[in-house]
Amino acid sequence: MNRRAIVDWAILVIVSGASWLVYANQQDISDWWLLRSYQAPVAIAQLAEATDMSELGQRRFFASQPELNDAANFNTNCPFPDRSLVLGCYAEGRIYIYEINSDKLDGVEEVTAAHEMLHAAYARLSAGERKYVDALTDSAFNQSDNQRLKDTIEGYRQEDPGALPNELHSILGTEIRDLPSELEDYYRRYFDDRGRVVGIAESYEQVFIDLQEEIASMADEIADLKNQIEVREAKLSIQRRELDDEAERLRKLREAGEFERYNAGVPGYNAQVNAYNAGVETYQSLVERHNALVKEHNELALEQNELIHSLDSKFSPVN
């Protein structure tokens, strides 16, 4: 091989190698190019800061040009007609987050932002990296005894099995506190302190847990009160018949002129009346407590529904 041929061959190798590098890293190059001129809006930057995204996590997040959307825009950008309570999506390289208007659900947008950032990160993994990470997340899931996690993943398994590894990657990273050390090390690529976003997720989830427990406790108390009321009604009904019978007996004694027997029966009758009236007061108190508790229970159930609806971009209240 002559000198010119060697030089031409070397140039070909360099060009081919450079082309392969550009192809293999085209997403990173595209991200770099976009981020040269990108300035995150304040609200978006705050989401990244609140969830303690690392420098790489922020790059993945900002390179996806995230947007906070109202219901109409969100439903256009994230059209999932068959899935309720979609809070965000990573679609065509962009992140869209549903804007929540409820003070009681502070943190939903932050966790959604982190969840979708991990989708963007997953999309940038090589085939080999995905295989490695999928094995870690699958192992962590199989070791977990978290029933809510299992129910969530089962929903994805039935709806879209192909998306399960991607979703598991985002859910574990943002919602599950204790993970195997190797997987925890992996997530440190994207979070300086992953516990921050998990804590936020736990906080707003606790709002629903507390509401559900309070509603369930009230339902038990209402059922107990209803039983007491029914027992009291039956007892009052018997007492009322006995009072009527005694009143009729005393009336007949008085009409027959048997005043001694009549007078002897009056104190007992009056005691029966007093006992009956006391029972009526107890009954009325139970009914008032029952009705007040039913109202409170219904208000809490309404609050729960309103919170759920505030998470549903497809829910439109009737005016």
C-alpha cells in the first residue's frame, strides 16, 4: 500500500468514526444545540429545583422544553382517551405537565415533572444501558411489597405492556423510597437527592390516605349510630304501647270510681312517661348526631371527588 493510499484510508477511518460518533450521540448533540439558547421559564426552573434534579437531570428536563398546560392544551398535547388521571406525558421529545389548581395537592406538578424527566432520560439510554437498567428496575419491583406499586404496574401491564419498563423506571425513581443500592446509584445520575421528590410524592399521597381513612371511620360510626337508632326506635315503640295501655287502664279505673286503685297507679305511670321522654331525647340526640355525621361524611366524599377531579384534565364541571 503506497503512502497516498494509507493517507486516504486513514482519512476514511477518521471520517467514518466521526460519523458514527455523531450518529451515536445525535440526541446529546441535539440537546446541546437546543440548550445553548434555552432559558427555562421561572415555573419550570422551580420544578427542577424543588425535585433536586442533578445537572444531567436538568439537561434532560430542559432539553425536552417542558410546558405547564391548562386542561385544553394538555388534552391536545397528551391525548390519552382511555386512561384517566394522566398528569403528564413525554411526547415527541417534549414534556407536558398538567397544571393543578389545588392547594391541597401541592407537589403533584413537581413529581410529574421528575417522572417525565426520567422518561426523557430513558429515551436517551443506549440499548445496552436499557437492558442493564430494565434488569435493575424489574428486580426492584419483584422484591417490593408495596401494594400500590403492584396495582399501578398491573394497570400498565394490562393496558400497554410494552411501556411497562419505561413506566417502572419513572415510578420507582420518583415514588419509592427504599431501592437496592445499585439502582439507587443509577438514579444519582438524575437527582442530587432523590429523597426530595419521593418525600413530595408521599406528602400529597398522604392527603388521599388521610381523607379515605377519615371517610371510612365516619362510615363505621354512621353504621353504628344507625343500629343504635333502630334499637332505640323498637324500644320506644314498645314503651309507647305500654304507656297507651296503662293510660287506658287508669282511665277506666277513674270512670269506674275506683279512685284508690287509680291513685296508686298514677306514680308508676308518671315514671313510665318520664322514662319514655328520656328515651325520646336520647333518640333525637342520636338522630341529630347521625344526620350531622352523614352530612360531614358526604362533604368529605365530595372533597375527595373534587381532589380527584382536579387531577383529571378531562373532567368538566356542570354549571
